[in-house]
Amino acid sequence: MPPRGAPDHQEPLMTAIDVTGARTAEAADVITGARERIDALDDRIIGLIQERVAVSAVIQEARIASGGRRVNLSREMDVLGHYRQALGKPGTALAMTLLELCRGKI
């Protein structure tokens, strides 16, 4: 019986199984640990992207200051090819997104 003044029902706590979609506690533990690793990897990837954006800005500034264009399309084609070769068709889309983040829409 609940203590006097306490609600008669308690809402169930979310368990690791509920959160992960796993059907066993062991699988939930594996998923939870792997998700923590993915979150850490995502943080590193975001940091690297931010660093890439900053380096790209330095390149653009130097190119413009020397009388060149902001964007070097042949270099962008090299980047697209590199990502496509390493990651397949989705790599091209990823590279396009990175290029857009680094130089803006052209």
C-alpha cells in the first residue's frame, strides 16, 4: 500500500529496453553502449567539419585576395570524386553538403 498522501499509481519508469527497442536487457546494454559511442563519434565529426569550414575560409580569403574566384570548381570535383570513391553514391551527397557548408551555395 502506498504511503498516506502518495498517489495510488506510479507511472512506470522508462527502461533501457523501452528506449532502445531491444527485447532483452543484454541487447539493451549493447545498444546503449554503442549509441554512446556513436554520440561521441558524432561530436568528433561535427568538430572536424567546423575545422574544415574554418580552413576553407582561409583558402577562400587567400584566393580572393590574390584576385581569384571564391570557388575552385576543379578542386570541388576532386573532392566529390574522393568521397564517391570512398563511400559510393551517398558519399557524393555527403561531399556536396560539406562543400555547401564550407563555401555556401554557388
